[in-house]
Amino acid sequence: MAGTRRNDLLGRLADLSEETIQRLGDVPGADRVLGAMNTLRDRVDELQKRVRGLEALEQRLAALERKVDRLSKSGGSQPAGARKATKTTSTKSSGGSTAKKS
């Protein structure tokens, strides 16, 4: 008996939802709302595709960073100088703020 009540309740709920959807179709602004919802769906899909592309770019960037680190550690005067210049720039930034505090 409980199963019959549950099915009856779900059946009534399904009928009401179908009627509601039909009534929404008759509302004057419903076509504009549906158009906006479809546009929103398309934009969200496009955004998801772009975010998936970012993951691949992050992997490529990480591989390139490892390669640069490996090349700078392996020797050569230019990479070490370039690396030193980067450290100098960051040191100047922190040193400049320390000089202002003194």
C-alpha cells in the first residue's frame, strides 16, 4: 500500500510538472528566457573547453620550467648570469623596502 501511495504521489507530481512546463510555454516572455538559458548553456560549455585547455598549458609550462632549471644548473656562463640577474631584481625589491623602513 505504501508503494501505491508513493507511485500515486510521484505520478501526480509528474503531471503537475508537465502542466507547469506547458503553461510556461504560453507565457509571453518565455521564449526570451529559453533563448537566454540556451545561450548561457553554450557559453558555459565553451568556458569548460577553455579551462580544459589550460590544464595542458600548465603541464607544458611545468615541463619548460624544469628544462630551464636543468639547463641553468648544467653550466654555462649565460644561464647563470641570467639567473643571477633575476635574483638581483628580486633582492633589489626586498632591499628597497628594507631601506625605506630603516
